[in-house]
Amino acid sequence: MSIFLHADSRVIVQGMTGGEGMKHTTRMLSAGTKVVGGVNPRKAGTSVTFTVEGYGPAADTVTGGEVEVPVYGTVAEARAETDANVSVVFVPPAFTKAAVLEAIDAGMETVVVITEGVPVADSVEFVARALEAGVRLIGPNCPGIISPGQSNVGITPADITGPGRIGLVSKSGTLTYQLMYELRDLGFTTCIGIGGDPVVGTTHIDALEAFEKDPDTDLVVMIGEIGGDAEERAAAWISENMTKPVVAYVAGFTAPEGKTMGHAGAIVSGSVGTAAAKAEALEAVGVKVGRTPSQTALLAREILQG
């Protein structure tokens, strides 16, 4: 099993005909994702042919490694024609709010927002709308979500790990990839990058709850970073609700105080939001916390392999 994304998920790409959309649609198709449509009002009624290197159940029409994906004018039209239930957003920051709201209003079950640099006020608005509508929103400023061997939505490299029994939730895209690679021999049910902005749709707690309920996930790796209190809140939730083992890494043990480090949400003020404070909160509820990504992978390996 997996969480939030499965082999039968039907995906549309908002911004598919742009440079990033084209590149990553090719990679998603190669990973076996059922990409069933793109959205671009200026190119409605056309189609794009993708040459894929290798794929699973990639699309309804596959001819000799080529996948033809139709382009629709609106998300609502794409959903009506393809029965899509997942949308991934590859549009510039200025247009992201409109794209996400369109996907929510069209009734998509899951919306994955890859775009970075989205104004926080816009994120607040569409995250609130998603919650109100019961839509699973992942991001913004995230690498997306992958259930290895089933489907990949976003920009996560699909060839660095395979299916297994570890769940991974992370604020950082790069650290997601590193932990996936270091634990590739054990494999993952789902790896989800929630994004590093101050306001995101899916939280650590959302993913932890889903992994706790997933019968095929035996252990969860949680990656946090300096800034905010998401990891402390996750620690409190773990202490009350989690029966499966969790190992964690908090990026930023050596970060200078008061300086944003990469992500918009990664800024500390005084002793609030430091890596040390987050590690202390997690360790207090029984979570093993690595001081490096490699040490974190070793802790997960030790637990799973006894």
C-alpha cells in the first residue's frame, strides 16, 4: 500500500507545456505515473507526445515508448474527460494561486504544488480553501510525492529507490532524495516532500497519521529543519498517537541565528525553532534523532533490521 498516491491515481499537469512541465512530465511518465492530461488554455485541443525511457502503466495510449497526452483548456474539462483525481502544478508564482484554486474548484482530490516563491498570502488563501473543500494539498515549494513502483508526482528522481516498508516525510527536497538513496535497499511505501514555506498544505502530522494507518509502513523517517514549531507539534502528536517507530533528522544544527537558510520558513529567533530544541522535543517522546542524514539512515536501518 501507500499514502495519498497509488498506482491507479490519474494525474493532470497544470503547466505541462512549459519547460519544467515538459521535462518533469517525461520523468513522471517514465516512472509509471498515469499522466492523462495537461492544462493550458492557449493550447486546448492539442496534444503533446512524450518519449519515455521506461514506464509502467503510464497512459491509456502507448506506442513504442511514446505517450500522447491531450491538452485541455481548464482543469474542469480535463477532469471531466479523463476522470483525473490528482493535479500537479508547474506554473510561475504569480499564477499559482489561480491554478490551485481552479484545481480545487474542479473537484480534484489531491493537488501537488511544486512552485517555489509563492507569496505567503496566496498560500494562506489556497491552503484554507483546500482544507474547507477536503482536498489533499501538498506544497507549495516541494518536490512532490512518490510511491515507488506505483506513481510519481512532482520532481523526485524515481530511479534512486524502490518499494519497501519505510515511510518518509520531509520539509527538504534534497534531503528526501538523500535518505531515499541511503535506504534504497530497504525501500519505501511513500516519500512525501511537504515543502519548506511558512504555510503548507500537508504537515508532518498529516503524513505521520497516514503512515500510522498504513499496514505496509513499518517505520517512518521524518525530516525537519530549523524555524517554526512544526517538529515540536509533531513530537506531541507522536507521543499521543504513534505506535510505529519514528527516526528523525533536523537540518540546521550549525545554522547561524536569525538567518534564513534556503527555505522561507527556515529562520530561528532566539532559542525558538533551533535544531537543538526540535531534536530535544523529539527525543523526549522516544524518537531517535540523527545528527547527520547518514546517521539518521543508520538509525532507521538498525531498527528495521533488528
